[in-house]
Amino acid sequence: MTRVKLDEIDRKILKQLQDNGRITNVDLAEHVGITAPPCLRRVRALEEAGFIKGYHAELDGEALGFGITVFAMVRLHSQAEADLRAFEAMVGTLSPVRECHMLNGEIDFILKIVARDLNQFQSFLTTHLTPAPNVASVKTSLTIRCAKHKPDVPFDDA
């Protein structure tokens, strides 16, 4: 991955793509004040440099039947690097786990898990997560509601 120094046009491109990943190159170029060919070259360079990880549609999990979101705080028996990586690899295979973050402090990982209902979540918890190798404890918190969901970066604060 080559590093690119971002200029104001690059930042405008990234913000526009973050706000609307379906924008056409022509419209994107118009929004950032350049012509289409150099805009496309810049987008490709930003992708190649790793600033753009991908493009996707944000789906409504609740509308699709995933009405339960749970955060699970996981403590491991061992924090040796090999054990941490093994846990991360195992979690990577579990589709209900939508996010996995390693933390410092008393908790080793926090997981964001989705399920259709409490029974499905409980089954996942007792058959996949708590009996997993190296797991010492799991504490869970069921979300009541989401007051803010912004998976992007705050360009307005930069």
C-alpha cells in the first residue's frame, strides 16, 4: 500500500464518496471542482493507497428480521499474541458477530452481535461463544435503542 498525502480535493472526494457511494464519477468531479478523468485517477489512487476500503449498501437489520443487537465483553484466559489472534480468527468465522474490537483493561474484546430474537442469541452464546477455546468469561448487554450510528469518519471536524 503506497501512502498518498491527502490534499483538499482528495478530502472532498472522500467525503462525497462517504456520503454517497453510488455517486457517478461525473457528479463526483463536479462536486469537487475538477474534470472527470483526473477525478477517476484520484479515486483509484485513494483506493490503491487504502483510504477507500470498499463500497457497500447499508442495510436495515431490523427490517430484515435482526431485531436484537447485543454487545458482549469477552475476557480471555491468556493474552499471548497467538491466543489473541486465534480468538480473532475464530470470531471471524461467526456470522452473528458483526464487529470485534480488542480493548485494553479488564476486558479483552467487545463484540457486536446481531440475532433475530433472544432465543437465537442465547443459542449462539451457549454453543459458540462461551465454550470457545481460551474464553474465561462473557458479559453481555442487550441494546435498548441506538441513539447514534455513524460508521464513517468525521470530515467536518478535520
